[in-house]
Amino acid sequence: MFVRVVNEVNDLWVGQTVAVPDARLPPGWPSPVRPPGAAGWERSAVAWLLDQCPPEYRAHRAITGQPVALAWLAAHHVLAQGRANTAARAVARADLRDVLAAHELEAVVTSLEHEHARLLATHRAVGLVQDALRGLDYVPRL
């Protein structure tokens, strides 16, 4: 959800658009995807899910025309990326120590760790979108 700020508050200038968390959305909901039930929400979900998959998937109507199947496939794809990342992190130092300087190797490992965290968040977000596409409602915990 976005709102327009109409006066200066907290260093925001007049007319600036800021994101406001939507209480109807679970934590981790991807910001490019509109809330379930909003106009165009499934279209935004499909576009975001396709961004999580290899670009070749866009050529297949069987994938792009079935949002629930696309979400299922995106979840598997992101999970596979996470497994590949985990495997790479496990052997990076051993495999690359003879070809990279120590600081370069640490930069690679740090990058892999950051990517692992991003993939975990993406996998959760894909699951949230998949649940919504299947008609499951988010109920906040008290």
C-alpha cells in the first residue's frame, strides 16, 4: 500500500510517496505483488513469480497461464538455487584457495552468504504468494 505524504513529517517532503505496511499482508510478502483481492493482483503475482524463474519459462503458456502451477515451479526453482548455493559455500574455500587471493575468496564467500539469505527470503515470499493463489487467507498471529 502506498500513501502520499501531505506535510513534512520525519524528514519526508510534501508529495513524496512512501510504502506503508499493509496489515492484511504477511511479513515477507513481496513488495511488487499487489495484495490478494486487489485489482490486478494475480497479474502482479505472475510477473513477480516469472522474475524468480529462468527467462525461458516466459515462452511457455502452460506455465504463464496457470499462476498456481507457476508458483509451484518457482518454489522448486528457488529451492534448487538455494541448494546449489549451499553446495558452493561448502566447497568454495577448498576449490578456490589456489586461484584467488585471500581477500577475493572472502569476498566470494560473503557474496554467497548474502545470496543465501536472499534466496531464503525469496523462497518464503514465493510460498506466501502460492498460498494466496490457492485461496488461503493470511490470519495475523496475536
